[in-house]
Amino acid sequence: MIKACLFDLDGVVFDTEPLYTLFYRDIFKEYYPHEQGIEYKIKGQTLREIYDAYFPNDEALQASLTRRLYAYEAQMPYRFIDGLEDFVQHLKQIGVKTAIVTSSNNDKMENVYAQHANIKQLFDRVFTADDFTESKPSPEPYLTLHAN
């Protein structure tokens, strides 16, 4: 019997993956013009992981990139994947717990909540990068879920 169903946020709950690909393609064209495809290599990583790998030890640049990302996310449309809401409602009706487990942080989630105030009612729990120290696919986010 299935007791819980876990959902990633970008590309699973919301159709935002193509938007992030465009954002990061522009960033990496600017800072790594001779390397292709970095925007695909960073999928699922936290902002901290991206900074540590590609922009280490430059807090001013990291702050600038964070401001750019937050401005982008603030205007970005968060459109549900077709059928997602009905699917999650069905899971809840048959007694399956639901949770979002995302590498996104709480700041980004505030943008989501501004567009979809009902998401906290749609899902039983929302776990963000601020809830754990390691990103997926590390088991830590899932162990955090189990502990809660």
C-alpha cells in the first residue's frame, strides 16, 4: 500500500524547468562563454552547490547572481503541470500523503505561494533546501521527511 507520494517542484509540479534553463544559459554564457550545456548539468542542485562549483569564493558575484535570480523568479509564471492538481487531489482522497521535496529555497517558495496560495493545502508538507544541508539525490532530504 502506498502511504506517501513525493514530488519535486520544478518540472514536476510546475512547468518551470524550461524557464530556468533559459536563465542559467544566459548566466553561463556570460561567465563561461566557452563551455556549453552547463545549464543542464546543474539541474536539481541548490544555489549553494552551483556557487561552490562555478562561482566559488566570490561573495560579491554570488550576491549579484542571487539578486538576478530572485528578480527572475519574482516575475516567473508558476504554471501547474497539466493534470497535477487533480492527481494530487485523487491521492489525498484515497489516503495517500503528499509532499513537495525541492532544492528551491524558502525565498523562491514565497513567489510560488504568492501565485498559488492553495499549494499548502494541496500538499501535506513542503520541504525546501532550507530544511536540509544536502540536495537530492543525497538521502538526507528523504531522511528528513521520514523524521517528520
